[in-house]
Amino acid sequence: MNEIRRYFEKFAPISDRDWEVFSSKIVRREFSKKSLLLKVDQKENYLSYIEKGIVRFCIPTEFEDLTFGFAFAGNFVSAYDFFLTQKPSTYQLETITETILWSVTYDDLQHIYSETEIGNKIGRLAGEDLFLKKSIRELTLLTDSAEQRYLNLFTEQPHLLQLIPLKYIASYIGITPQALSRIRKRIS
């Protein structure tokens, strides 16, 4: 939990009182590999900080899931659009590895916003972090080749790519596993 405080204090100091209110609302949650954090049609009730692990954003289909995002340790994770609207999700979140999350519920976050001086800034920083990742992802899909998207992912988290099945990486960059195999051969 101290890791979360250090993360936020990079941007603004948090008083002990505000931290006490904030930390009293955070819950540690542990998940095994391949656990569903959020199912389709379920309401997203958590905004979480990943202490350890990798989470995959995907849309289940009849034949193969479509992977459209990953979240790694040291980042926030949520089906944030559905967290904000409190409507049922149209996609799911699944752990790829054993995962530890520090989570706050929607209602508890509203309490933190109203009871602390720093709460709104914390919420804004988490929201901005999630928005920037989504925006960058959308731009790369429109402007980068599949090979460049693979290289970007490899540059961002090279040690973690070994933990993600190639079929998820291929889906994420919008190609078949066979095409990914050809890209990997070409750049190695």
C-alpha cells in the first residue's frame, strides 16, 4: 500500500489525515492466473492499482477472444468507462499472471472525493493515466504498422512479454498468430 502513496506523492504531497481516509478504503485483492476480474454484463465497481501481475482487456467471441489492451504492475486498471457510468460492461478483464490489486470501490471513491483535500486530485490522476493509455492505443492502431505496435509493446515491457501468450499479443496488435511469428522472425 505504501507503493500507492509513493506513486501519488510524485505529483502532490498527501497529508497523513487524507492518507488515513484514502487507505482505509483500499482493499488488497489477490487473483490466480486466468481469473476474471470483470465479466461481460457485470458492473465495474473497482478502480485498482496493480502491485503485481498483468491484466488483459478482451471481448469474448464465439471462436477467439479479441484482446485490446494490457495493464501492468505499477499502473491503474479498470473498465474505466463502465466504472464511471456504472453500467454493465461490454468487455471483460482477465489476469494473465498471478495478480495483486489494491482496489477502491466506486462508492468509496466518491467518499474520498468529498472527505479529503487530495481526493479529487488522486481520482483525476488515475483517470488521466487510464485516458492517456487509451488515447495512445487508439492512435497507434490508426498510424502504426503491426510490426511497430509489436515493437512498441516490446519496448514498454520487454521482460513481461515472455509472460503473455503470443495469441493475445497477436490479437492486441490486430494480426494472426502466424503473422506475428513472421514479424518476430524478421526482427530477431
